[in-house]
Amino acid sequence: MDFKEFFILIYRMMPFMIVSFLVISSLFSGELSGFLLLVGIMISSLITIGVSHMDFIKELWNPSGSPNGEMEKMVECSLLTINNSVLSYLPLSTHTIAFIFGYFIYAIVTNKLVVKNALFIAIITILVFIDMVYNFNSCAKEYVIIPLIIGVFSGVLWAVIIGKKNQMIPQEDGASKCSVTKGLYKCRIKRSGQVIAPI
């Protein structure tokens, strides 16, 4: 495996790494918001997978009706395969990053935290753009817009459904402090002015 293949592998795994980080970080803070985010992504992924198996999408990869068509190219562009058959004919990476984008943009805007999260918004926007360009050139062509739309709208819809109380909202909490005492890592975390994890 050369450097380019290694870089592409890391890139293709990035959506899974981002979701894993969000779930683990919410579990460490004693919240279910990360788990709820994962549930939303999985439900929305099923919609994308279902749409991807429609005939007009499958024609993109097998226009001649031959056994192979363009399938080998799509298999290379998707990490998730079952018996060497792709799980989704649309890029799930675009869907996942778009879902995270829609979810967090809605949470940030409705909680009036745009300025504090300007860097986060910029990074996630760049990730969506890079993923779209890559999948447009390598895999899905203009059909990349389908998982993008499904991801963004389902991310916003999921944030609305679970409500503000269960949303994962990126913000700096000045009341939360961590320290190392006698080799132990301890934190004091405050939510709504109350200590929920004392040192």
C-alpha cells in the first residue's frame, strides 16, 4: 500500500471516525446526545441506501446491463460491501458528513452560537465540499447531490425531532475544569450552573 492509497483509506474512514469521536465524547460527559446523533445517522443512512437501489441510480453504474459495468469502480469508492457487492450506490461518506453539517448548523444557529463556532462551521463546510468534489470526480458524478440533500435535511430534521435538550451543542464551558491530582485525572463539569461531576 503506497502513501496515496493509505491517504485515501484514511479519508474514506473519516466520517466513521468523526461519528465515533462524537459518540465517545458524549458518553464521557454522561450524555445521550452522541448516541442519539448516531441513531439519526443510521436511520438516515437507510433512506440513502434505499434510494441508491432505485433503477435510475443503478443504471449509472451498470449502463450496458453487463454483469460488471462500472461496478468495480464503485466498489473501490465504497468501504461498505457485502459479498463484494456495494451496500449503497450513493456515497455514504457524503451523506454522513452532510448529516453532521445540517445537524450542527441547526443547533449552532438556533442557540445563537455562530460566532463562537465559526472555526467549526468552516471546517465542516470544507469537509463537505472536499467529499462532494472527490465523489463527483471518482464515483457518483452529479448524483452526489442526492446523498448531500438527504444528509443535510435529515440532519436538520433529526435535530428538530430530538429537541434542544438532547442536541449535542458545541460550546466552550468555562465552568468546567480538569486537573491532575496524585496521578488521577479529575474534572468538575457544570451544566446550567450545577456541578454534575465534582473533583
